[in-house]
Amino acid sequence: RISRNTFSPKPASATGSPTRADASRLQMEPVMHLSDHLALENVALDLPSMSKHKLLLQLAERASTRTGVEAGVIAKALSARESLGSTGIGRGVAIPHALVAGLPKSFAMVARLARPIDFEAVDDVPVDVVVLLLSPGTGQNLNVLSLFARQLRDDATVNAIRAARSAEEVFLLLTRP
């Protein structure tokens, strides 16, 4: 015979409220912000690009100058990730991302394209807002990816990026608390 409690988690205390140990554990977990991974100088507006392949090469070159990792290594990692499936998440947004050995921490770059390009996105809508995310593979990569994805699923945020007049405006929009 199976008890009802077998499949339900036990409360943290007899009252069902979090214990002090739960509270202190939660307080010790650092809060992650996009500003920890995105710098103002890594925001590019009206970037010209003719294709997905050329855009990934452009982003790899730009990331290389900022990270010190060879552009070819970055481009190869991005290409390998894209071969698994497009990182075009829909509504004109793409988040190409890859694990890159040699990075001291996650690196992000935001680009608003001069013209939308085909990115083989899930909804077939051409992409004009791109967030490049490179991670060293330390386990935080999915957390950072999720932070950006959460911001970019908001239509108002994406429309504000499209309407922004400066890189600083985009940076502040994405890094606001």
C-alpha cells in the first residue's frame, strides 16, 4: 500500500513555513543581473549584415576583441550550436549562444540589425534583435540565457530596443532592475 505522502514533498517545518536554514540558504544564493554580463560597449545599433552566417562571423569578431578568445574558436562554437537548431526564438529575436573554453566569465553582446535577416527562427520571422551569449561552461550559462530570454519575451522591451536612439538606451533598458 502506498501512502499519500510518498509523492508529495514534506513541508520545511511542521507548520509548512520555511525554516531559518531555508531562509539563510536563500539569502546566500547570489542574485544575478544582466549588468553582470553585458557592458555598454557591447551594445551595437544598426549593425549591417546580409545573412545569418555572416552575422555570426561579425559577432565572433567583435566578441574576440572584447574577450581575447580567437574569433575562429567563437565562430566554430556558434556554428556548432546553430547546427543543433536555430537560436531564433521568434518575433524577430535571436539569442545565439555557445560554450567557449577560455572565457573567465559569461559574455554578452546585443545587436540591433540595420535590416532584418533570415535566421531560420521558429516562427520564420526575420531577425533584427540579436543577443550573443558566450559562456565558459561553468554552469551559469543557462541562468544567464534565461535572464535574457525572460527580458526578450516581453514585446514592449523588444519594441523599445527597435525604437532606441542610442546604445546606452538599449543597455539601460536591458539592465534595469
